[in-house]
Amino acid sequence: MPIYEYTATQPSTSCPHCVGCFEDFARISDPELTQCPQCGAAIKRVISVASVIGGSAHVLQESHFSKRGFTQY
């Protein structure tokens, strides 16, 4: 399930929960939240950085360390 981030559209009329950014775990097919679940203030979805795992398995191999001068692993 993706993690969506939301923030208040009008910080002056919102609660401490939605003044900053808060996260919501939801299915892709679920509708976007429009109101804070705690105070009912108007909120909007914030575009955030995606978490991507790269192919760095080679970094953990012994040959990678020995090329950089490490003698004990």
C-alpha cells in the first residue's frame, strides 16, 4: 500500500495533527482525503519523494572492500 502525505490548506484553522505533514496508508483505489480525520479542516495531498531501492548488492562483496584497501571485513 502506498503512503500518502497530506497537509492543511489553511494552517490557521487546523489542528496540530494536520498543520504539519501527516501520512496516510491507503490503497491506490481509495479516494483522496479532503478533510483532516481529527478536526475536519480542509487538507491537500503533498507530492513527496519516492523510496527507490537500487542495485547495490555488489557493494557488499569482498572484492569491493579489498579494492579500497580494507584487509579485515
